[in-house]
Amino acid sequence: MTTPADQRSSSATFGQTIQILEATKGSLSGTRSEVSSRVADLAPHYMAEDGNAFQRLMVDWEEQVMVLENTCQELIEHLGDTNVRAAAANSQALSNVRAQETRVSGSGSSAYTTMMG
């Protein structure tokens, strides 16, 4: 069973991981934009077969960067969903414990009253 300290640590870890993924995705987007700008500047200087090969290389590269960006986004969403589900489960477990405590303390009190009569 996890303790409240473990849960706080886990929540903090989720948050840090999401921040890292968001920063990574942002860096990828920035790099992709910068490379696209450079490609636009360089492309006219490549001719014939070299130009075609350069263009294919840049298209392939950009597709791979987009795959990485999408993967980061999927991980962000998955971690966010997992964290929400974990928080809901923890909240439900805490409610169950509190309800059980109430039943136990209530039955103990009535048993004491019955016994003392």
C-alpha cells in the first residue's frame, strides 16, 4: 500500500515528467521551424539530382520530427490521464477508509452504551 508521501512523490514525478515532455516537444517544434527556414534558403542552390535528394532528406527528417512530437504529446496525455485516474482512486480509497472509521467508531460507541446500559 502506498503512503501519502509516496503519492505526493508520484504526483510530483508525473508533473515533472509532463513538464520535460512539453519542453522536449517545444524544442522539437522550434528546431523543425528553424530547419524549415534554412531549407527554404538552401533549396534553390541545389540543382537536379542533388536538389531532389536534399528535398527527400528534408521531408523524411521533418516526418520523423513530427513522429517524435506526436509521441511526446501522446505520452503527455497518457500521463495526465493516469495521474487523474490515480488521484480519483486515491480519493475513493480515502473516502472508503473514512466511512469504515465512522462505522467502527459508531458501533463501538453503541456497544459501549449497550454494555453500560
